[in-house]
Amino acid sequence: MEDVQQSGFLGDYSQLQEGGNDQAAQVYFKPGVDFTQYDKLMFDRVVVLLSNTTENRQVDAVMRKELTDYYQNALYAAFKDGYQIVYDPAPGVLRVRATITDLKASNPTVNTLSTLVPVGIVVSGATKAVSGDNLGTGEAASEIDVLDALTGERLAAAVDRRQGGKGVFRGEWEDAKEAIDFWAKRFRQRLDEMRRLK
């Protein structure tokens, strides 16, 4: 999705450019970096930095913690094979910072109705055409920063927002969790690709 807001988490956004079809909405990779030298990752604690929207104000502290824990675990799971996870800066270590910047719970009742009832499908299509939203689906946005752990130099960064799809009886936060799973797996895929380029 191209409709992303910059939260301030990354500080400097001037390096980011619009991503391609299979990339985040905005991306940056430092030119000329030999990623083959990096086979270890150090993950900062995932944080929540939500904008002051009505939807975000409705996300309670318990759910925020559940989703940050889910994101942290998704990142660990994505890299547990093939990379070493460490806790201190050292040569060959990438420091990864990630944040959740926007959350919108899905409305299971509306989502189910718009999936099952023909008139609901029409309403959903109109909503998407006007606002870019699917009626009743959840959303999440994230920013990720990848640094050389020793120097603090930014090597890659991304800003993205994902919206859930239609489905019957989806849980309130299933769309957000699917977005998190997508980001973790895609991050692993991209790093693997960069390490094979050299």
C-alpha cells in the first residue's frame, strides 16, 4: 500500500524511495554494502509509536504488548535458521529496530457480512474505491531500520502499511498479525537476496 505516514521513528526519511510491486511502500538500501559480511542480527525491542487517530486510541495497553511480542517473536522465527541472533554489537552484526506505527482492528461482523451478503460486497467495493479501504478489514503499519551494530550506520530501512483481505469469521487482530508475519518473512527474504548478490 502506498498510503503510509512517517511516524518520526526513523528520523531521516530523505533516503527512502517508493518501493516496487513486491517491496514495502518506501524502501532504502545503502548502495555498495557487502551484506555477505553480516550473518548475525541483534534485535532491539519492538516498540509501538501510534499516531493519534481514533482507531489507535482504542488499542489498549494489553493488546499493544501482545502485538509487539508477536512482532518480536515473528522476527526471531524468521531468522532462527541461517543467522545467529546476538545481544551485543560486534563485527558482522546487523542491529534491527522495528516499530508498529498504526493499527486498525478488523470488524469481524462487518467483514463477514460484506463477504457473505451481495449488497455488502457492493458497499465494500465502493468504500475501497473512494478511500482505499476494504470495509471491515484490519490494517497495520510498520517502520524498520537496519544498522551496522558497531558504527550505527543505516544500511537499509522500510516503511509499509498492509491491509487485510476478506474472510469469514476472521479475528479482530488477525489482519494485523498477518501483516507482521509478512514483514518478518519478507525482511528475511530481502536480506538473503542481498547476501547472495555479492
